[in-house]
Amino acid sequence: MKKSILRQYARLIAESGVNVQKGQEVFIVAGLDQPEFVAMVVDACYKRGASRVVVDWDYQPLEKLHVRHQSVKTLAELTVYQEARYKHYLDRLPCRIYLDSDDPDGLKGINQKKQAAARQKRYPLVKGYVDALENKYQWCIAAVPGAAWAKKLFPDLSRRQAIEKLWEAILATSRVDDDPVAAWEAHNRDLHERCAWLNGLGIEKLHYTASNGTDFTVGMIPEAEFKGGGDTTLSGVFFNPNIPTEECFISPMKGVAEGIVYASKPLSRDGQLIDRFWIRFHEGKAVDWHAELNNELLTQIITMDEGSAYLGECALVPYDSPIQNSGILFYNTLFDENAACHLALGMGFADTIRGFEDKTLEECRAMGINDSMIHVDFMIGTADMAIDAITRDGQIVPVFRDGNWAK
């Protein structure tokens, strides 16, 4: 891939992604797959005025070794230096960049029960910091090719060719062209206009149907609103948390969901795939489910804590989208969730509440925003999906027909 194009992508992440402010620190998490590009992102952050850029390298085989050899107690521990970093995050509010290149099968064979038990024990130790950081800092998840990921998508190509092909797909769906910053400004305008239309309907419930068996109704919080594209921190800094993104999303009312949904794409979670699954909801809670592939992991997700069986997000994505039209199943939620309508189990977004900046996190959750240690998206959109909005004044308004916007 041409270095000039990659520098444009790095600039997009630093400028439109996290929107680094002069004097701000930046923390980057990246795999070992594209160190040259990581250096480009670091350079782009400094050119935006960053005072310090810290890179934390991630490597899936090490995670497997840690889970194999450490005790649950050790895995769950919040060490003094880890706690000091959380305190630093609260004090300095640095930008956070996550460059995902994981192998979709990279954690296959890991001890799922041990990993889940450690996370359950650790979460209460970090929850206070996570809640305190909510909506206060800029963050962005973007992707770079990993060799194993690329070969899974393009098994008939050589390693070099597969990586190049994946670069092309990432850059195209992320709108990296001659001026990606301008392209994202236009894209954000389109998403914000779509959200304004949805918010003007006064939606009480959304009803989803599809020929695969999905027949599902979910309730909305009266004070909630759809959001899409870029977001704004409590201090007023605009940023784009996901590159790419195609969704208009909202957090639904906890406890108001009925019916069954069928996944339309595999779910890549913790370096493992869950596929061909369905979930049935009653009174807002997942009460029955089954996956033909990796049902044990699906069960662990849904039963991680009290809130993990409830929904935290409903996202509307047209089937006629750049990612879907690429014809590529990415086996990566960042991309696959933006190819189809999706739901998320677990934590909801407090900033979908109108006027959330004048409310506490506890007040937003009292209104119906779900709380959980997880937030796991899964795709349900199909080429024939229909979605109707049932408004508070009793109207039925078509929102999606044949997988795409009805208006």
C-alpha cells in the first residue's frame, strides 16, 4: 500500500478520529502486525500537538499464555501500577486509540470459563474508574491488517497479497480518499440528518421482522435519542469513535423487549467465532438462546452479570452500505456491525439521553439505560428485513423495507 495513502489514514485517525487537542496525551493499543503504520499514527498525533504518545503493544498468544498459567485471582487483580494508570486517565483525560488487527481465531482453545471468572472478579475493581471516565475523553477504534486476519478473509491469496487486499478493503470502507477528513465531515452530516428524522417521529417501540424468523419488538426510553457518526465529550470536543461507521443507534429501555432475533452474521468475540445463533427475549431479558458454533461462549456472554442479558443498543444500518457492498465478511465486529442492523447485549450509552450532560450516570440508568460489564454487538440485518416504528401517538411508520431505509 502506498505510504501516502497510509499517512492520510493516520491523519484521519488523529484528526477526525480522536481529534487530538494541543498538549493532550494519547494512548494507543495496537497489535504487532503493522508497526510502521503505528509510527505514522504516532507522528500524526504529534503533528496535531500531542504532548506525549504512549503505545501499548498487544499480542494474542500472550493472552492465551496468561490465562493458561495465571490463577483466576492473579488475572483479576488490579495492581498498583494498573490503578495508577486509571488515576492518570482521570487526571489527564488522554485520547485513546485502538488499532485492531486481531486474528478472528487467535484465542481459539482458551479456557473460556477461567477467563470469564477473572473478568467477573476484576470488573468491580475498575467499574468506578470506568464510570468516572464516561463521556469525558475522545477515543477511536480503527483497523489495520493482521496476517492471520487477512489470510482468513482471502485464503487463496499469498500472505502479502492478502494483506494488501485487506488494506484496500479497510481504506475503502473507511472513506480514505484524497481528502478523508472532508469525506468524514460530509458523512457525519448525512448520519446526523437521518438521526434527526428518527428523533422527530416520537418512537415508543421498534418492531423487526425478517424471513429468517426474526420477529422482535423493543421499547424506547422517552428521553433517549438516536445518534450517529461523531460524538462530543462533556468538555465539547468532537470526535469519531468508530472508523468506519454507518449506524444510527440508540439505547433502548431496559426490560422492554419481546420476541426472537436470528443473527445474520458470525460474531467474532475474544478471538473466537460464534455462528448461526438466535436469542429469545421476554420482558427485556434474554431467556433462551442457541448457537450452532460456540454456544458455550454465547452463554458466557449472556450470563456475565445481571445486565448482560439485557440490551444496551439498537443500531440501524442499511443493507445497501459500503461494507455490505464490498462482499466481504470481515469476521470483525467493527466492520460487520456496520454492514447490517445490529443489537448489543450489555451496557447502554448514557449520552443517548437528551440533556445527559446535566444528569448523573445513575440518573440516566434510572431512566432505563442498561448497566453491565460487557457491550457485545451482534448482527441481525438481512436483505429483506422490515422495521416499523410504533410512535407514542399510535402511528406505525415504516423505517426499513427490504433491508434499507424506507425513506
